[in-house]
Amino acid sequence: MNFHILTLFPDMVMQGLSTSIIGRAKDKGLLSIEAVNIRDYTLERHKKVDDYPYGGGAGMLMQAQPVYDAWKSVVDRIGYKPRTVYLTPQGPTFTQPMAKDLAQAKDLILLCGHYEGIDERVLEEIVTDYVSIGDYVLTGGELPAMVMVDAISRMVPGVLTNDESGSTESFEGNLLEYPQYSRPEEWMGKKVPSILLSGDHKKVDEWRREQAILRTIKRRPDLLKKAELTKKEQMKYQEYL
């Protein structure tokens, strides 16, 4: 999968996405990530990419021309118009199902805004998806873009070393992940639940499923109404649905 990040701060993006699992996936050729510097495409001789908004107001606005030309450079190079995501608090909140959907793309352009945003005309021209990572405002779209690349990359075959790890984590089926334990068997007086030491894989799976539901009820009850529950589970936990 190929990520094309349109940004004013390419070093910030590339440094953050060159280590750990994502960095290793890049080295193996499972992913490619490039940061396209929007400032390289301005026609202004001082490399300026912003101006005052019409109608007044605080702050500056990123201009349409350099954003469009940066986007067009990617489109011309790959030969088609891929999905283009604008990172903005005005979009729907990024979710695990959204990450799975976007992971199906061969190429994905992520547009990082700054200042007071971007000229609406270029957004109308190039953006296919508006996405937010939460109901708060950041100084720019770079951190949200990095969050999205990380989450989407995990859905790309081969990126995770354990084939199961991408399908048993939090938000799979709209449930949080069950509690996990490692050695030693007892730590600070706290023991590993005996069921996990039983060797009975069926009972372990049942326990983990129950714990995932109970944890979701306790920490994110809003998710339970959308969770993929069996009829038996729906009856058992109907007071929370």
C-alpha cells in the first residue's frame, strides 16, 4: 500500500513513521510512505502558501494553488485519482472499520491542513473523504495523518507478524480487548486467572469473550449497542443494550 501525505512539515511525518512496526513494514516493501511538501509547489517566490481569508477573521488560510499542484503531482505520477482524505475536526470520527475500508486502497492521499484551514475550493476539487481523529483541535493535520497511517497499515497483510493480532484487538466487533497476562504467574500478590492456566482452549476463548464484553460495558458502554453479540449474549446483557 502507498501513502502520499501532503504536508508543510515532511520531516515531522517521516521521522514519526520510520520506526517500529511501520518502519519495518516499509523496509520489507509492504508499505511505501512519502511526504509531499506543499511548499515546494507554491508559485510565490518566498515559498508562501497562506494568505488572509476573504471576509476577515483571525489567522491565515492555506491557498488552493499549492495544495492542488501538490495533489496533482501525485495523481500524475500514479496515473489515477485515488481516495484523498482531508484531516479535519469537521469529518466523521476515524474508526477501526474505517481503517479496514481504507486499507483496501492501493494508494491513499492524506491532506494535512494548517493555520485556519484550507481554501474551500480546492477541498471541493480533490477531497473524497473528510476524517477526524477526535473532537478536539490540533495545530495541524500531521499527527492525525500519522495516526491513520499506523492504524491502516496494521490491516495490510504481512505488516503484523502474528496473523491473529489484527483481528483480536480492541474494537474488533465493537468490543474492547480482553485483559492479558504474562509471566510471572503471581506479581505483587496478584495471580493470573486460573482459567488461563488450564490448557482448555475452548474455556479460555469463552472467558476472553466474556471479559471483552464486561470490559466494554465498564469502559465503553456506547460500543455495546453496535457490538456483534450472539442471541444468548444479547439476552444476558440486554440491560446494557
